Amino acid sequence: MTKEWKPRIVAFFCNWCTYTAADLAGVSRLQYATNIRVIRLMCSGRVDPQFILEAFARGADGVLIGGCHPFDCHYVEGNYKCLRRYEMLKRLLADMGIEAGRIRLEWISAAEGDKVKRVVNEMSETILKLGPLGLPKKFEQWDMEMEHFAEQVARKEAAAGCGCAAHAAAAGAEPQTRETTHA
């Protein structure tokens, strides 16, 4: 028997709107993907980018953020704070080689249980198409790349023979001048 892979999605939902809408979807018996784990926050503005990076580092394949619609935030501008962080984080994740479809921000009011169902199912389908992220395994690859890079830098510095005390000591030789000291 083969075990079919299912995406692991972490959702950060605003207490006042999106979490309430998810509750409404449940009470209304709307069916949506079961591979989502919801974390309730008081406001989407409280979603720290570190939370999202940590979710990916611990094996999440996708992250969904849900907050109040613009001009409806219970904390006045928390959702705008979230939007700014989200845009910055998308650029960072792209630089890390993580596909844009793995993170999503949606404005969902408390009365939109059907939208929770639609968004969660769409997110699950998107992640299913992208496949597993496997970020913990990528860390090993990045570590090997950094070790290789460090070796290249050390070889170039040794070949250049800058003569500083730090490099001379590393090479086991006397420095040419005592004035230059950098590592």
C-alpha cells in the first residue's frame, strides 16, 4: 500500500474575521481540505515574518494568512501592516527559491465562510501541483554550498597572499607588515 502525499498548510487567521469565518464554515458543514492547521491570532498584523519562515523550516508546504478586509480591521491598520510584511516576505522567499504560490494572503470577513472553503481548497490544490517543499532537506544542500563557497574563498585568499597578520598566521607564515589586520 502506498501512502499518498498531502500538502501541509499552516494558516494564520485573524480572530475577529477569518477565524470566525472558518468557524462559520465548520458550523455550516462546508467541506474543505483537512490538511490545514489553523493558528488563531488577534490580528493579521501580528503575523511576524519569522512565524512564516519557521513554519516552512518545520516542514510546512504552504502558508495561508487571513485577515479583515481593508478599512474593517479591529485594530485600525493591522491588516495594512500585514500586507507590507507579506510583500517583503514574498521577495525574500523568492530569493530563497520558494515558489510564490506557497504563501497566500486573503481578506476574509466573519460572514464569508464560503470564501474560507474556496480559498483553502484552492491553496491545497496549488500546493498539490507544486509538490512537497522539503525545506529541511534544502538546508543540508545550502550548508554544502556554503562550505564549498568558503573553501573557494580560502583558496583565493591564500593564492593572493595579501600579507596581513591574520592570513599569514592561518598559513603558518610571518606577516609582511604588522599594520594590515583583517580576517
